[in-house]
Amino acid sequence: MRPRTRSSVPYLQRVLFATMLESSTEKPVIRVAVFSAQPHDKHFFNCVNQECFQSLHAELVFHTSPLSKETAALAGRCDAVCVFVNDCVDEDVLQLLLDQGVRGVFLRCAGFNNVDLKAAKKLGLFVARVPAYSPEAVAEFAVALILTLNRRTHRAYNRVREGNFDLSSLLGFNMHGKTVGIVGVGKIGLAAARIFKGFGCNLLAYDPYEVDEFKALGAYTTFENLLQQSDIVTLHCPLLVSTKHLISRASLMNLKWGAMLINTSRGGIIDTAAVIDALKSGQIGALGLDVYEKEAGLFFVDHSSDIIHDDVFQRLLTFPNVLVTGHQAFLTGEALTEIAETTLQNLQHFAHGTACSNALVGGDAI
Ligand code: NAD
């Protein structure tokens, strides 16, 4: 349920801002500090801003640094910040932003586990996200991880380039007839289910909220039964207090021996130390990760000349049956266009004081 209350001062600031936009002949520019900005963010946001949102007069100020207490000052003279999955948006950071005049936080992603929504509400800030963007982008990437791990195309690629045509250790299995367990059947889980159905897989799902669309493709079951029955388990639930370390030492005891585990959702859903032990014992037959619980500060940056100090992460990379990618499941042109469009639409609602259905805090019409 969307929180409805706001503290009065930022509310009045928003009213004032919206009124200025309406009455001024020369529209004020709304300045947005975009944190953790990668070249693809700059490209897609600038294109969409110039092509579709000229009347918004948004000035996007791109910063490669992630948002933190140390970098919050970069948002000085900005009305809003735009953040991504690993930016720190806790109470201290929100307070620092507000002190500089920032009134809106715009997530350019679906998950919002890194934002203290309670604090944002208390401070009267507006927070909005992009709840849906091309769920197929992430679902298809989960399938890419599965097929690569199964048929070892990553190893075959390297072998053939070195003139090694030996087929040993490349043995895979048919997807057809295998049971896939989907944890979290929301937009991405459903998109994944449709693809697996096309392969001829049997589908099981665990989700506290059941939808008819999945019932036409497979069967809902308990989390324990899903782990016991599935040859492949793929995680598509959000990171919440209730899903933190859902894959733990205890739950892994239920996993079918040698099953494949895939996580394209959020790193914190998996207890990495427990998963490493399960890989060592053979309980987990293969592991595909696009997310990692300590990915902040590691992913999205070229560390190829650095010493990586995270020994748990480094241990993961030593397994031949583990494939790790750096949070790239969303990275398609279609998804990036939709992310930029929805973020700028959210910004437009914020600037004009109109109701924003993607708001997590604030967002009622003023
Ligand atoms: P969604 O909100 O449409 O679906 C999430 C589903 O999880 C819902 O059906 C919900 O009922 C279910 N759920 C909630 N608690 C659960 C629990 N305890 N056990 C099982 N299911 C539970 O979200 P979505 O758009 O499908 O995205 C899912 C997640 O994927 C996001 O929260 C985000 O963390 C992640 N994601 C990752 C990338 C990436 O690039 N790797 C990109 C986008 C989203």
C-alpha cells in the first residue's frame, strides 16, 4: 500500500515548484543528479529526454560515483536524484539530500531494498521507481545462464579458439521434460515460465500470491516441495526481510541433489557461504548468479587491475560449474529505453504535482 502522508514543508515546496512551472513563461529547469551513471545510462537518458521530454526542461547531471554519505554533496543545487540498485539511500543520506534542497528520489530500477522508505516518508520526500521494464530482458538472461551452464558453451568457446575440439566435460542434459521451480511469479517469473513452457519443461512455482496466468502453465507448491522436485531453481522474488537468505544452509537441505540454482534477482536472497558449501558437497550441481549479496562497490566497475579482497566472491569463481555475471540481466536496448521513459514520466509527475502511480512515497496529486 502506498503511504499517503507527507511532512508539510517539502509538500509546500512541491506546491510552490508546481505553481512556478504552471505560471512562469520561462519554465524553470528541473535539475537531477544521476548517480552511478554508466555510459549506457547517459546515452539512453539523454536520447529519451531530448526526443520525448523537451517540455519538462530536465537537466540531467551525470555522476559515475554511487550515492553515499560521502558523495551526497554532488546533488547540491539539484531538485532530485536518480539512483540505481547499489546506491545507498539510507536515512542519513536522505537527510543530507533534503538539507541541500533535494525533494525527489527517482529509482531507475524495480527493486527498492536500498532505500529507507520510512525515513523518506518522515522527511516528506517523494520516491518513485520503475516497477516494470521489459521483464523478458531479465527472464531471457536467466535462461541464458541456464543454457550456458548446462551445455558449457562458455568452456567450448575458449577450447575451440585454442584449437581444442575435445568434448570431455561438455556433457549436458535436455531441458525438455525437466522440472523448473520458479520462486516468485511476478512479471519476470511469469516471462520466464512462458519460455520454459516452450522448452517442454514441467513448471512448479512458489509465491505467497498466486495468479491464474501461471496456473495455466504449471502448479503452485510449497517452497520445500519446489526445492525437492526441481532440476532447476530460478529466483525471481524481491529482496525483502522475509526473503533475505531464503536460500540458506537449512533450505538447501531440501534441494534435489545436483540441482541447478539461478539468481538474477537480488544477491541477499542467497546465503553465499552456505551455497559455497553446497557446491563443495555436490548438493548444488551448477550455480548461475547475476547478483551477489556484496556486489556494491564491486559490480559496474573495472577492477581488472585491482586486488579483489572479497574471498567469498573469489572462491565462487574457482568452481567450474559456477557462472557469475555483474548484474547485467536488465541490459537490453528495449529495457534501457523503457527505464529512461518511465523515470522521466515519474519526474514529470513530480514536477507538475500530478498523481504518480509509480510512487513509493508521496505521489498523490497536489
Ligand atoms: P514483481 O513484483 O512483479 O514480482 C515479484 C514476485 O515475488 C511477486 O509475485 C511476489 O508476490 C513474489 N514474492 C514476494 N515475496 C515472496 C516470497 N517470500 N517468496 C516467493 N515469492 C515472493 O517483480 P519483478 O519485476 O518480477 O522483479 C523481481 C525481482 O527481480 C526484483 O525485485 C528485482 O530484485 C529483480 N530484478 C533484477 C534485475 C537484474 O538486472 N538482475 C532487473 C530487474 C529486476
